[in-house]
Amino acid sequence: MDIAATGATGQMGTNVMKVTRDRGENISIAVDREKTEHRGLEVESDENLEQLLRENKVDVIVDFTVPEATMKYLEAARKTETAIVIGTTGFSEDQEKRIEEAGEEIPVLKASNFSPSINVMRELVREAAGKLEKYDIEVTETHHNRKRDAPSGTAKTFLSEIEEARGGFEEVHGREGKQPREKGEIGVHAKRAGDIKGTHEVLLAGDEEVLKIRHRSESREVFASGALRAAEWLQDKKPGFYSFSEVLEE
């Protein structure tokens, strides 16, 4: 498998390249905002991505960057008919729509989290929210101090699972002053500190007991490994908009 890695000098880009090499796969292209050398590999300017895709054999683009950059890479993928795996989060509704629409022309797989355990946790959260329908719910996520979007894409995914199980609710982001909990609300909390890889907790509380469903990432390599697993699955697929849960199910 030949990979194009975007954001190659960033934390996730670096991990994607490491895992790619560890798996014996080939990094055909590595791009970032500026041309440089990173860990023994030539990194090209992302302004040339479309041209590089035309000049090199690439099966899948693996992207963990920021929404603005991802949209530019998505367009290059579409023009060159290259499959793309997207792990970036923080998109607007319009950007989300454009990503889904790109699946009409090329294979696109997007996920807020490429951890297998997180995807199991999604199922647990949905089941618990449905069966414990009168319990209060609070969602908390903690990440490193450089993460831009809040709440995290994974936290939003858990909120979607809860909505599917229960229906609509009001999100309350943090509380201050006199603010007792209202019926039909869910508290959403984002913490930013140090170099925390990612911790997510969904708390369900009744009058006499508390259930916590919690996941902690020990290394960013788990996300890179999941993304490469998704890329391997995606490379021979027809155009479409796919999810990581489909990879795990198959």
C-alpha cells in the first residue's frame, strides 16, 4: 500500500508515518505547510499535493490536520480520484456536507476517533442511554493543551449516540453560578492540559447509583494504527462515504 501523509511534521502525521513504516508500507508522499525534512523523509509543500498525486503512485491519503487544510486535500483527492481517510475534527456543517458529497466521486472514510475501543464504547453508551432513560448524563473529554476544537469530535460522537437512544436534548457547556440541572439537559465538558492523548468519560447517574463509561488513550499510535487499518480496507473500495465501524465489522 502506498500512502500520502498530510500534516507530516505534526504529532499525528509523525505517528502515521512511523506506523506506516513499522507495517512495511510505503510513504509515497509526505506534505505539510512548508517544504522541509522530517525524520529522514523529504516533506513537500502541500500547495503541490495535486501535482504530487498525479506524479506518484498513491493508494490512499491519510489526513490528520485542521479543517481548512483537509478541505484543500479533499479537493486534490477528488481531482485525482484518490481515496482519502480523514481523522481531522472540528468541521462546520457545510464542510461535513462537502466531505460526504465527495463520496459520490471517490472513496472517503471519515472518523472522529480511530481507536477500536472507542467504537465499542460508542455501542455501550448508546445502550446505556437507552436502557437507563431516566438517568442524568454528563460527557467529559480531556485533551492536550494544543487541541483546537472543543468539545472533541469523539465527544460529539457520543452525544449523537445518546440522541439516537433518547431523542433530542439541550447541551449545557459548563456551569457557573446558580444553575441547577434542568430536565432534558446533558452537560458537556472539555478540559485542556499538558500532553494528554485523549480521555473520554460518559457519566450516567440515578438517585441511588452511578455508572461511568471511560476510555483513556495511552499513545497516539493507536489512532495512527486504526487509520492505517482503515486505509488498507478503503484502497479497493468503490466511491462512497464510509465509517470506521464498517472496517471493524468486516
